[in-house]
Amino acid sequence: MNATRWMFLIPILPLAGAMLNGFVGRRLPRSLVALVACGGPIASFCLAVLWFFELRSSGDELVNWLGDWFALAGLDVPFGFRLDNLSAVMAVMITGVGSLIHVYSVGYMSKDAGYARYFTYLNLFMGSMLILVLADNIVLLFLGWEGVGLCSYLLIGFWYEDEANARAGKKAFIVNRIGDFGFLLGILLIYVTHGTFDLRQINTDAAGGVVSASGLAISDVAKLWIPLLLFIGATGKSAQIPLHVWLPDAMAGPTPVSALIHAATMVTSGVYMVARLGAVYSAAPSVMLVVAVIGVVTALVAGFIAMSQYDIKKVLAYSTVSQLGYMFLAAGLGAYGIAIFHLVTHAFFKGLLFLGAGAVIHSLHHEQDMRRMGGLRKELPVTFALMLIGTLAIAGCPLLAGFYSKDAILEQAMEKNLILWAIGAATAVLTSFYMFRLLAMTFLGERRGAGAHAGDHAPGGHHDDHHAHAGPVKEAPAVMLAPMAVLAGLSICGGIVFHDLPAFVDSAHVAAHGVLGALVSPSGLLGTVFFLGGAWAAWFFFVKSPATREAVASRNPAGRVLWRFSHGKLFVDELYDALVVRPLDVLSQIFYLLVDRLLIDVVLVSGTSFCARVVGSTLRLLQTGRVPTYAGWLVGGAVVLLIVIFMVLNGR
């Protein structure tokens, strides 16, 4: 029996857990809810690893065709899954990191009233993402694409009783609909051009560059617009400029949700889609340049904003936006394997950092403002050590995972476009700076109690006093620390262990350096300088000499302006509010007054009733109750009828 016939179980098992907990979870003990919720993803991980090694040993793609999804007027869309090198890597990463986040959630959400509902959404999220990456056609991929969008809305607004949380969920949903409209247009154009939805055939046609499966020539217009429209969808899902504004607000959800969205699932879907349709993008060099430019600008802007945020989760949120920009930079340069390499290493250290932030928030009884932290290294030594590993990895410390993947991206940029490399290099310095700033404000120095300074504020502005959070501070439980320890190990050795991943995913990739060679290559040496420079600046200004930072800030008007723009997130939300939200609100009010109140209420409802009253009142005058009057009307009517008959007959 062919084992691949059961490959559909990889996405189905988490979906089965979602169904079970969704229907009966509230009546089950929490231990059983957790067992069901974690069992499905862990089983999926084991199956994904099993078929990953079968794929490596056989060298052939594994296909699990389940029949036709729908067939309508010659339009056949199958329901099937395909496991190749790219989807296998994604499936193992999603199920592996996702399972760790599920286990972590058992401790983090242990006292929440919506325990079963939370795990229902979390399982549904993972199942949708697995459908997305395993789909063998773009329509089925779109089903998973929309599924993760729905789940993000449900999970970001999980605590919907809070208006801010509900608003954040709606914002994520609406912004993603904008991108998804472009994505849907791209799918329709694919069918018109290629005559198929099959991803492999689409890539084959694009690589051939002349004739599609439908026998039609692929026009230059289609070559341009198909990848461009699909990339609009990617900017929404993967939070690239200008559709990045939803991701920082997504921090309203539970912290494990932030880890799942930012590390292993939703935000990586855009990068995966570009890599999956690599031949389509490679056939449009101008679109590739757009992808690279949008990616590197997003990386720089998000890093600039992260420098001044106080909420520990929002620093990490903008960090995610920035690192996704790096992935799109690599994809735009044609280095799809390197983009996936950074996607995988990012899942390790960003998952660790978000879970570490969650451990801090859990220990401080839901405090997220870094100005109210400080000195936690003594009280949370294990969490500090794990967060330090994650910080070193994302900042590009040599030998850790982030160093190898980021170095590979910058090396590609150095070879192909020095301007893009310079922007990416500046982003690398910012990454090191804002991450060590986070570490310093959270764990180093002294606890900031009553009357203590916030430790970071607007340059030249006034200090705000913050009180240390009441209650004992202690390490998170083992069920939360254990997944963090696994991710810490992967953050340390992931770059070395998976150094050949770019070549595995993309056969066109040829590694320029080995594991040790990357350390002494020009890009590797420069990357080490960027890491040390940003780390030293953060240590000096936030640990060694905060007074120097204050003195420099107070004497530097330009610094105050830059800080305001950074802390204000470049005022993009305010700009959207002025240019989009308020005008639409005004138009909706005008539409409401003209259509709802005037046309429907006044003209149709009130007007109809008024006409009925007038007609009724007029006809009522005929009802006199006098027999002679009725007889007169009868005679008059008979006379009129006879006249009409006479005229008709004479007309003949």
C-alpha cells in the first residue's frame, strides 16, 4: 500500500482537533482539551517528518490526489496535496514550531475562560496553513490563504469583550481583504492565460515562456500582471508596505497567537507563494525589482519604527515586519532558497522571542510596557538566558542561525545591487540595536518602582513615573519554558544544521561558502561588524551611560524629530485615517442619508403610505351610503361602457 495516500492527514489532524474541541470542548476537562489540541499538531509533525525523509530518499514528489473538488462547465479543480522539497520544508517547520506553541499555550492560557475556544481556533489556524503549503493548485492554496485570514481575525480579537482587541481583529481582516482582492484577480488572470490552476504546470509554462497549457501564447502583459497582482496579496498577508499596518495591532491577541502568526504561519504565506511560483516571477524582471525594493524598504522602515516602541510585543511585531522584508529582498533577487532559509531560521528565533516575551508578561501579571520592567535578569534568569539566545540569533551573532541566513541575503544583494545591499546593511545595524535595547530595558539595570524614571522617553521631553507591577515575580512554568528551550537550541544550531537548505529548496542555488567560510567572507565579516555596532550602541546608551543618551537627545533637535516619527510609526495610521477612513466615513454617511433615509424611508416607505392614504381618502368620498348616488354611478358607468363599445365597433 502506498503510504502517500494518507498524506492528507497532515492538515486533517489539526482540523479534526479543532472540530472536536469546537463542538464538545466546553464540556470536556481542560486536560483532555489540551491533549486533543496538542495531539493533532504533534501527530502531523511526525507524519511530515516521515514523508520528508521518504521524499529525500526517493527524490520524487509525493502526490495525494483525493478527487475533483468541483467540475463546472469544463473548469476542473482537483482536491489534492503535493509534497516536494519546498512544501516538505514548510510542512515540517509549521508543524514543528506550531506544536511547540500549542504546548506553550497549555500553560499560558491555563486560567482563561475561553480555553477550548482558543485551541479550536489555534488548530484551525494550523490546518489552514498546512492546506496552503501542501496544495497542488492555486485555488486550493487560496482556500488555505483565506482560512489563515479568518483564523487571524478570530485569534487577534480573541478577547473581543475589549473594544481595542475587537478593533484590531477587524483591522487585520479588512486590510487583508484589500490584498486578497489583488490575489484573486491574479488567480483569474492565471486561468485566462494558462488554462489551468495547477501550480506545477503554471511554473512550467512560465519557464517555457511561449505557450501555455491552453495552447495560447503568454503575453507580456500577463507576464507582468500575474506576479504583480499576486504580490499585492502577499503584501497584505506578509505585512509589507503599504499594507503592513495590521500586524503591530495584531499584538492585541494572546502572546502564543502572536508567536504562531509571526513565526510559523500566516505572515510567511506571502514569501512561500512567491517562492512556489518562482518561475512566474523570474519571467518578469521588473516585478522582481518591485518585490526586492518593497522588501528592503519595509525592512528599513520597520526597523526604524521598532527602535522607539515601549510595548515589548510591538517591538517584536515590527521586527517581524522587518525580517519579512529581508525575505522578500532575497526572493526579489531570485534567491528563493535563501528566502526560505531565512524564513525557517526566523521561525526559530522569532518564535523563541515571542514566547520569551509571553513568559515575561505572564510573570509580570500581564504587564507589557518595558518602561515598567528592568532588572528582571535576577528574578527570571532562565527566561533571560533564553531571550538572550534569541536576541543574539536575530541580531546576526556569528555561528547562530540568523547570522547564516541574513548573511546569505546580504551577500546576494552585494553581488546584484549595491543600493539594496546598503539599505539591508543599515537594517542589520538597526536590528541589533533595537533588540539589545529590548533586552536592556527588560532584564538589565534596576527594577523601576515608584518615582523611578521610565528609562526611555522622548528626547528632550519629560520623564514619566511608572510603578513596578504589584505581585510576586517568578519564572513561567516548565510547560512554557520547555518549548522555549527547544527553540533556543534550534536558534543556536539551526544555521549550521540547515546550511544546505537553500540548495535543497532551490536546485539553482549554489552555496558560495561553507559553514566556516561564511564567517570569514566579506559579507560575513561586515555582518559581524553590523551586529557588534548595533549591540554596542544599545549597551552604551541603555546600560553604560543613559545620561549620555539624555544629553545628546536634549541638544539635538533633529534627533527629537526622528524619535517622534519613529515612535509615531511614521504616522501611517493617521495618514490612512485622513485619506481613507474619514472620507469613506463621510461617503457612507452621505450614502446613508440619500439612499437609506431619503430614497427608502421617505420616497419608498413614507411616499408609498402617503399615496395609499390619498387614494384611499379620494375613494372614500364615493362611499356616501345613499342608494340614488350609487344608481347614478351605475348608470353613468353603463353609458361610458356603451360609448367605448360603440367606438370600438365603428373603428373596425
